[in-house]
Amino acid sequence: MRPWVQGKMARFIMARFLVVEKRGEIQRLLRRRFPSKELGLDVVPVIDKALDQFDRGAYDVLIWDADVSREERSRAGEVFKTLSKDSPRTRFLMVHKDESGAVAYDAPKGILFQTIKRPGYEQKLVRFIERTLEKQRVRGEGEAAHPDLLIPVEFEGIIAVSLPMRAVIQRILEAASTDIPVLITGETGTGKDLVAAAIHKRSERKDKPCVPVNTGAMTPELIASELFGHEKGAYTGASETRRGFFEQAEGGTVFLDEISTMDEKAQVSLLRVLEEKTFRRVGGEKDIQVDVRVIAATNEDLEEAVQQKRFREDLYYRLDVFRIGLPPLRSRPGAVTLLTDHFVSYFDTMYKKKVRAVSPETYRCLRRYPWPGNVRELKNVIQRAVLMVKGEELTPELIPARIREAAGLSTNADPQTFPIRVGMTLQAVEKEFIRMTLASTGGNKKEAAAILGISRRALYNKLERYGLL
């Protein structure tokens, strides 16, 4: 497993190198001439092992000592073809002894090799690496060649393994130092709730309540009562006065998730809270003062919702004072490997398993899947795999069929598939798919809704319709 840093910003390594050699002279040269804080270095003895290393994370440069047997050279061609396909931005450098001046190894077509000849290769190799590091320095704080160049960070429950997520942590710290409204945007499963909680924990309101509210799970008839409370007798069934979420969060933070689902009446009341710090309970006649910070989140485009008259423009501008956008997992595939390692370690401890490794095929399978449910979906998949594993290695058979299919792997006899027969109605297919998704999440409706790509309220409606509640 890779090293993890908790509570700090990530250490930035300029470039990662993989050296393939048996004698050790190249790695000794590099360790002697370059500081470890700039150059991440791994070493394997034979070219076959390079595939396993790349399955654990990408490299900027592979340096191969090509003075090897004819048999190993013949195997190298297929290895390099695979690596160039899976990691197209990696550069390949070959060091070889060839006194005649002829190329010692014919690289496969379409793969760009740079060669350095022995003897006297040391100075040329050092210059090559210096140029590589300089290019990385010029890139500065821009997008790194590979997301794996950051040592992973765990910050208030958020796993940051790439520069975009490192920027998110910086935005969290900036937001926490103020008391203005925050709007968190991102697809389902990207961790908007974790960001909201982190802002609260790092703010001056940290000793007061942080009340999360999933507005998408509330009906329009109940949302005002849930947010602002009601007086006794306000409506049928209101047998006593009840404080709403805003009163419960006095002095702290209210986190409004799925803000785009709020109806017009609730939006007006929320706007008043933001502008005047007052509200009225349902059925009440007295204004109530409240001191809360509002953090809102959405997986929709609120600007589009404003244009479609589904969301108030004035409320949008009151919320969009400080925005934090969360990138989807598919935009940072290098993070999948490191997140997998983290979740395997976490659930291995939780379930008292003895998982020692994740197979290269499993890593490849996970990296090729687009993860529509983002980090939450990956976490659920790894949790299930660790729970089901019998040995010390996670293999592709433990990964759901939909993911193996996306990776082009066999899906025979997967327990999470079901036959769709001619004659089945669309409703019957949907009912069975929802039932199996709920089973795969252990009955967790929030996670099931994320996997299905619908809101929790929509899931509840379907569960009620199909008699699955």
C-alpha cells in the first residue's frame, strides 16, 4: 500500500521514474544525484514486473537496462505495447551496450524510444532527467503529468490524490476562514457532504451543530415544516410545536443538499433567511431570529435551472458567493488505484480480513470503468469485494458484472446479474434492478439512489410503487 498523509497538504513529487535493471547501477546513480523530494523512484529487476508496477500507479519515465538475454528482449515488445496503450504519456528510455553503433533493440512500431549507449551513459542520463524535472517545474501548480505524483492525503474524511482535489482542500480552508454562504457543485457521489462537513469543522462555528438536510428526500408539503418548524395546530397532525432544522442549527451550519429540488415557496423562505436572518414557523405569527451559516449543494446546473424558471435567480446569486466544484472520478483515472488501496485497507481493518494485495487485472478493471457514481460507488464496490473475499488477494471475480463488462472481462456466473426474459415488462425489469441494487448496498437507500443515478425522493417513490418498502 502507498503512504498516506493525514491532516496536511500533499507533498509534490516532480516526476516518477521506474527503472528496470538487475545490476542496480542506474538506481544508485539517480539516488546519488537527485533529491527524493523531486524524484520518485521505483525499481524492478525484469521487464515483466513493469506491468505490475504500472497497475499500482503511472510513471513519467521508464528507464530500461536493455543489456539482457534474447528471451527477455523478445518479451519486452508486448510489454511496451501494453504500457504505451495504458499509459500514453509515459516516456521510454533504453540504456544499452552497443559498440558497433547499431540499435540493440528494435522497439515496436508506434512506440517512441530514446536510447543512451554504454559506456559513458551516466552524464547523458543525468541531463535527460534534469530536463524532465525542469519541464515539471515549469508546469508548476498546473495539471501534473499523472495524478499519482501526489502523496495521498486524508483531510477531514476527504481522500485527495490529485491536484484538482488538492485544490479543493485549499478552497475548503479558504471557505472555513469566512462566514459567507458556500455552494458546492458536483456529480452524485463526489463527496459534497464531506466538503460541507469539513468547512464546518474548520470554521469558527465548529463547536455548534452542523445539521445536514437532504431536501431532495422531502415532499413540497413537508419541506417548510422540516426546515422552519411548525406551531401546534398548524395543520392536521401537528399536535405540538416543533423546531425546524434552522433552529436546531442555531449558531452553527445548515447543509442543504440537492438544493435544486426545493419548491418555489421554500425558496422564498430560504431567501429571507439569507437576507434578513429571520423566518416564521408554519402556522406562526412571530418572526424568529436565527444565526446560522448556509452551505448548499447540487448535482445540477443551477444556471440552467434559473433559465428554466425552476430556481429563483435572486436565491441563486445569494448562494453562489463562494463556489467549490468537485471533479468527477472519471476525469482523474490515476486516482482510482490509490483510492482502491485506501478503501481496501479501511475495510480490511473493519471486517478483520487479511487482504494483502489487489491483482493487476482488478486494478485495470477498476481504472477502465467510468464510475458514474464517483468515489461513493468505488467505495461501495471495494466494501463488497473485501466483505466477500476468501483469500489474501482481490480478484476480478469479486467486482460486479457491469464494471467487468466495461473493462472487457468475462462476467460468467456473476451473482449480481439477472436474466431479462422476453415478455417481461419494463416495470418488472426496473423493479428487479432496484431490488438487486438495494441488496448490493445492504439496504442503504442513499447509496442505492447514487448508483441508480436518481434522487433519494425518486427512489422512495419507486420503492412505494413496487411494494419494496
